[in-house]
Amino acid sequence: MNPADNESFNEAVAMAQAGRKAEASVLITQLLQRNPDNSDLLLWKAFTASNGGEARYCLERLALVDPSNPSLPAAWNWLKNLEAPQPPKQEAPPAAASSTASTAVAQPTNNYVSLCAPIADGSNFIMSQSGGSFLIAAIGFIGSSALIILFILIGAVFRINSIASIYNTIYLWVGMFVVFVVSGLYLLYSWKDVMGRPITARGQISNRTEKRHDHRDQYGRVTDYDTFYYVDFKPDDSQLGTAQLKLTEEQYKSSGLSSYAEVVYTRRLHYARKYQPLNLR
């Protein structure tokens, strides 16, 4: 999609998450006319469809143009729950109805159903977001410490010109010291995330954001890039406070299925260890 269409798509997503699905569906239909094979548009067209048949058609189309899309299993699960026959409601006496109503208010999470299994941010600790960043900081800290000690010993024992030139190079020392301090501070800050118990909460999702970081060569040309994914999370428990969560690509795509989710995230750096989109029954 071009920038204008992408802006319109974000507007349609905001409409859908605010409950204005009919308006969002009209806008997405217009965008699909110009971008018929766009995976995100097909997924959100299914979510905003007026009936199960239309939603099924969009998901079948998505399966054809992008069969490996990680959001497909969750989307099919959502459609299955949508099309499942609902048991008939039994009328209760006034007193019982009042009791049921008070129970529903006390336990609002019972009104939600999971759209897919929880999505972890890695298969093990090293592959996780918090574990990987902690490991990189540890390598930087240990490596810079070892180099500083090594150069001190070399400079003290062997006072020859070549070693002395390394020993007296201010830029090298400043660089090692910066790496040592920054990685050490990051280790101390993230230690609570690694060793402490993460937060588990349910709440509202908003402001889905992708941020791209370019890697450039010596001539300023982009050779590669990384994409980082963020969402604002407002827990039902107001004591926790709103947090900007860092998601993996798969978690981020699943966040587009619903504006409500159950999340397990770290306390300081707010890495989402597990993400599970939820929807009203």
C-alpha cells in the first residue's frame, strides 16, 4: 500500500477497534479495490464482515495469496467461534437474574474467549526478547571488562612501542569504558526482568506501531533493516498502569485480531513474553 492507503488502513483499524465495524468495512473495501491481495486488508475485512459467509470468503482468499500468514490459524479459530451455535438462553427468576448480573460484573473476564493459543516471544530463554537482550549486554560487559584488564596487564608488563601505542590510545579506552558502563547499567536494570516474576494481566490494546531501524554502509546506503513492534496496553487493573509493550512480529500480527488481550510481560522493559488475543463470546 502507498502511504495514503496505509494511513486510511490505520484509520479503519481504529474504527473497528472502537466498535465502528460497519464504517471500517466500507473503508477497507475501498482499499481492497486498489490492493486486492494485501494480507492485512483481507484479514481486517474478515474481522469487520457483516456475516460469517463474507468473513470465510476473505479468509479463504487470504489463504490463497498468503498461506503462511501467522495470523491465519487464529483467524480461523475466531471464525469457528463466531459460527458456533449459541445455546438458548434460559430465563431466570428476578432474584437469580440479579445474582447472575452481579457475578458477571465481578468477573468480566468470563465474557471473553481466546482466539488462539498464547504466542510466546521465543522457544527458550536465549531466543526470547528479554533473554536475548540480557545475553548481549552480558557479552558486552564481560568482553569489555576482559579487554580493559588485558590492556592494563600488557601495558604494565611489556613496555614496547607497539603495545604502548595501544595502551595510550585515548579513543580505544573511551570506547571500552563506554561499552563497560552502558552494558553494566543495562545488566543491573534488566536483572529484575530476567529473575523476577512477570506481570500477567488482561486489558485493552491500542496504538499498534511499527518502527523501522535502517542499517547503512559507509556510503549511507541502506543495506538491511530491523522492524520493532509496539502496542499500548491498558490493564483492567488500574494499579498496574498503562505500558508500551514490545512484541515479536507474530505477536504483533495477532494483536490485529482484537483490541483486548491477555499478556504476560516483564516489569521494567515491558517485553511481551506471551500474548493471547481475546474476543467477546
